[in-house]
Amino acid sequence: MTDTTPAVREIGIIMNGASGRMGYRQHLVRSILAIRDEGGFELSDGTKVTVRPLLVGRNAEKLAEIAARHGIEDYTTDLDAALADPKWEIYADFLVTKARATAIRKAIAAGKTIYTEKPTAESLEESIELANLAKKAGVKAGVVHDKLYLPGLQKLKRLIDSGFFGRILSVRGEFGYWVFEGDWQPAQRPSWNYRVEDGGGIIVDMFPHWNYVLENLFGKVNSVYTQASIHLPDRWDEKGEHYDTTAEDAAYGVFELEGGAIAQINSSWTTRVNRDELVEFHVDGTHGSAVVGLFGARIQPRNATPKPVWNPDLEDTIDYDATWQQVPTNDVFLNGFRQQWQEFLESYVTGTDYPFDLLAGARGMQLAEAGLESNRTGAKVTLNEIELD
């Protein structure tokens, strides 16, 4: 009798920084443990891919508590030992940016496949160095591009691929919310985000996201003009102690895209939300427009576009919100972080090329540095093609 039991491929994953906010919630609980607890996922050839995490961090007590809570057998404070053990095939990095490049260098030297948050390093030069090291070592790498996997942006991609927009003219993005100063209410983001000496700043945090969103949906970024501000110079840290804000908490960027479209994206931790979701993109094209967020998507085709007439002497009677149509979901969307994890693991197992590599991560850092330069000089900055050695 033929054995029809599917082959199972268990992959050991070093998870460095999984006790942090993003590493714990999105990468560990909602991605890796979700895959493990469902018994893995199936590839097209019937192979079942499952995972075994190894938690790595500095605090053994905290790691033990997380491991016990989630039934994880393996944890350690010794990264070097973990990298030396061949049963752990993938190194995943969710550390603070300042610590990331050093750990990734070690993982490359150990020949591990790498999956990392971004920015991949604190500077463009270092990001390119990591991409070159991985290329020379023949190490496969993936960089988190989570916002491409948001249900709203997946609906937007479907609209673009269908030709709904015609020629895309412009993209306007609004991202952010009010992050409390920390004195009379605790801040909902860590204090290092607002200190440039600790790697903080909204440009370094968000422009790498905007780079991959723009280049994968609308076109490569050719140039950027940025105006940034420290709107709230006084903040209070996790212990209630005052500190001076040294990193920008808002950035207003204009991006010139390959093909001629213009994108304008406002990123702010000092804005009160008056929109449906914390991030929204308004896309205008010759044949139609769309407004998409994390989950929702609304469209207005050209044959259903109202005809406003400017007249400040009369009240406008058009209900503009009512002229937009909701895009149906039609698909079941996984958590975006988990979906990208599964795509990366499939690429790893099957040996296929993976598009969101360390070079893509370097392009995100290139845009961040160009944004910082533009803010410093007051000039538009052109982005040149990055060539690896």
C-alpha cells in the first residue's frame, strides 16, 4: 500500500528579541506560534512545513516565563551558541535597531538564513554592507514588508492590477496618532523612539515602510522632499522622568515616483485621528480613485464621480462620503506578518528567489537617509540606484 502521509519539514528558528512588543505579539504569537499550533501549512507539493522556535534574549527569567506560557521548549541567553547549532536554520531579528547589524553579521558568518525587521541597520552604508556580506556568503535573507500584507493594501493591489485607476496620478497618505507625552498619561510608544541618540525618529521608523509600499505598488522612488519637526520637545519616559525630545516626531514627505506619479505622505505621532483608520492612502487615477486603510477600501470610478462647483456663498449639498463604494473583501486574509512569514518559509524550503531581501532593506534605509538630508538642507534629494559588490 502506498503511504500517502504528507512529508513534514520542521524548521528551527532563532527568535532574537521575541520578548519585545513587536517581536512577541506579531512575530512570535501571531505568526510562528500560530503556524506551530495549527500543525504547519501545506506547500503545493503536499509538504507540510512547521516550525520550532528558540527564544533568545538577555533576561533568562523573562524568556522562561514566555516559554512556559506558550509551551516553548527552547530558550537561551547565549546567541553565539544558538548560531553554532545546526538544528536552528533561520535567524530572525526583532532587536532594537542599534543592536541589529551586529547580530546579523554574526548570523551571516554562521551561514544562517536571515529574516529581520527593518531598518536593517542604523545607516545606509551599514545596510549595504550587510547586503554585500549576505550576497558573498550565499546567505538567503528576508526583510519584513508587513504593510504590503494589510487587507486594505491587498485590495489596493488588486485594484491596481485590474487597471481600475487608469494612469495613476497621485498618492496621498496619512499615518499616525497622538502619542501621549508620558506625564499625565503613559506614552503608548517607548521613549527611545523620541531620542535620536538611541536610534529614534519617525523618518527612520516610517520611511523604510513608505519605500516598499511605494515601490511595490506605484513605482520606485526617484526623489524626496521632506520637512520634519519636533512638535513636542518635552516628554516623560517609562519611569516618569522628564527627557528632551531630540528626534523628530512628525515628517511631511513628497515623493516623486518612477512613471511620473507624485506621493505625499504625512507621518506624525502628534496628530489626533479624524479618519477611519490609523493609516489611509488616497489614490487618484484618470479612471478612478480609491481610499484604503489597514482593512477598508472605498472606490469612486470616473462614471460615478460627482461634479462639484465652488461657490462659497451657498452650502454644498453633496454628501461626498455617500458617493464612494465599499470594495468587498472576497478573500480571507491572514495576519499580515504571518502571511509574509509563510511566503518566506516556502521560498526557503523550495529554494526560490525572495524579492524582499537585504538589498530591498537597504533601499528603505536609503529613503530614510535622503529624507533626513532633505530636512536638513531644505532641498529635494535624488535617489540613485544601489549597486552591490
